[in-house]
Amino acid sequence: MNSRQIPSVLFLMIAVVTSLVLYREHNIGTSSTVAAASEAMPVGTPVEIKVPLGLPPVPIPTDNPPTAETIALGRRLYYDPILSSDGSVSCATCHSPEHGFADPKPVSVGVGGKAGSRNSPTVLNSGYFKVQFWDGRAPDLEHQAEGPVANPVEMANTLALVEQRLNADPSYKAQFERAWGPGRITYEKVEKSIASFERTVVSANSAFDKWKYGHDEKAISASAKRGFAVFSAKDKGNCTACHLVGDRDALFTDNKFHDIGVGVDLGKINDPGLFAVTQKEADRGLFKTPSLRNIAQTAPYMHDGTLPDLKQVMDFYIGAGNSNPNLDKEIHVLDFLSGSERADLLEFLKSLTGEMPANVGPPEKDPAALK
């Protein structure tokens, strides 16, 4: 190769590499600003998220401390269908405050009437989870806010298009500047704002909490107290093996993954669950343990939404789920529970309905939230 050919070869190599990078970004449908992790930091008024009786402090990431401005902005974005490709779907479409920040349908319906394959879990207390989604594929609430936007059966959009729309909206431009300072709106700022809002959606101070942690013996019925005993006892329900209850607070989850025999047909696991993330055969059919807080408000149940009420959930566990190679060792037949014990257990679960926090509904019903 002579010296005249070298510049041409170098130019061709640079062009190829650039094309591959652009192709990858286009097909992933994400914004380069998210990939670059520019570490935008809020500039507004710091806020301490106050938690109700029964919950520990909300974990806060160091690169996204909550402020009044980012929370208000995240609240607006959460309820705005501008995030979807055709302006028909918002976060609240599948995580509605009227239904415990969950979806009353077995699986949610997105843009164009396309149905998903999993039930939408509640946003309530989601800030306490170590990973997000049923299969744990997102490490935090910030990254979770990317998934539905780019999912073709949910919002069917791209992060880059969301940026473009928001940058063209003067009211959003002004609100983002108050929350993040001057500069272009990036999806990093979008997802951090939504996550900051979602961390304020905490619910506890339930009748159970007032009894267990507030030491008010009149807060729950004798039936609910007996139900908690059934729930906790290792020789009864042993539900606390996965739905943890501490001495000072209770998340009602172990933040781990289990196969409880849901979505199994003749021993075949229909949904890979955690396996899709880890590619480990032992993780096939494992799903994240949901919290039981506000469980009476968030029907239907399980990752596939196939159990319509708490009675059928109880019956499922009493029958030890569906047999399969990865069934959790803690799952076993509970048909020895008496009828009264089952009724008491249901009363206990109903006592877990907590108070809804203020200022988490649609901001159009609270004009001050849009200022």
C-alpha cells in the first residue's frame, strides 16, 4: 500500500464505524444522551421524602436527589401521553391511581390496541425494589422509564422522538430549566424526573401498620390478627419466607425471584422470566416477589394476571401451584388450613391497604403542580 492510498483507507474505515454506530442507535431506538450518561443533576429545591408508618426510608440514588421541581415535572410527564408515539398512552394508562397505581386488566393494552404479555405491577412503593420489571431487567426506576417508551406494544416510541417533542414545547422547556437548569431536554432528565416522582408514591400507615408498629390493638380485627399468625407461622402459611415483615417496618417482599408455579402448562414454563435476563436455566420461570401492600386494590394477580381475586390467589397457593422443574422449595400444599384460617388470612391481607400520599394524582386536577 503506497502513501497516497493510506488516507483513503482511513477515511473508509471511519465511515464504516460511524455508520455502524448510527445504525445501532437507530435500531435500539434510544437517545445518545442516555447512552452517554451525562449525569445531569437537579438544580431545584431539595425535598425529603417523608414515609408513613410501616416503611423504611426510601433509597435515593446519589445522581438523582429529589427536588420539588423534578418531582412536579415527573408527575406531569407520568400523566402525559406525549411519551407515546400517537399520544394515546401515558404511564398512568397502565399504572392508574384509581386502581392502586396498577391496571385492572390482566395485561395492559398499548398503542394501537396491542396487548402485552404481563400484568402491570403497581408503582406504589416501587422505589424500594432493587431492580424493576417482573424479570428484573432494569436496575432502577430511572432505567425502567425507558422500557415502556421504546416497547412496540406499549408506547411504541423512541427516546429521541420524545426529546424532540419536549424540546419543541415551550412550557416543558421552561419547566425543565427550573428543574435541571438551562440546556437541551434529554431523556436522561425525563427518566430521572419520572423516577423522582415515582419515589414519592409511597403507601403505608395501614390498619396493620397501626396495630403492628403503632401498637394500637383496636386498629385491626381479631380475625386479621389471627390471619397474620397464619401468614407468619412456618407450620401454617409461611408466607413470610418471601414476603418479609420486620420488627420496625415491612416491605412485604424479599426483593428476590421465585418460581411459584404460575404460567406453567403440563410442566412447561410459558414465560422465561428471569432467565431472559441471566440466561441461566435455573432462573427460568422465576419472577420478582411483589409487595403485598395495598394488595386488595391491585387485582388481578400474578405476573400474567390470570388470578382475578385474592380468594383464587389463596386457592392457588393452597394447591402448591403448578409443578415444574424450577418450582421453589418453599411451595408446598396447604390444604390443611381450615376454612376459618383461610378467612382470617384474607382479612389480614385486606388490612394491608394503606393511605395514598398527597399530590400524586393527575396534575391537571391540581393547577399548582403545573407551575
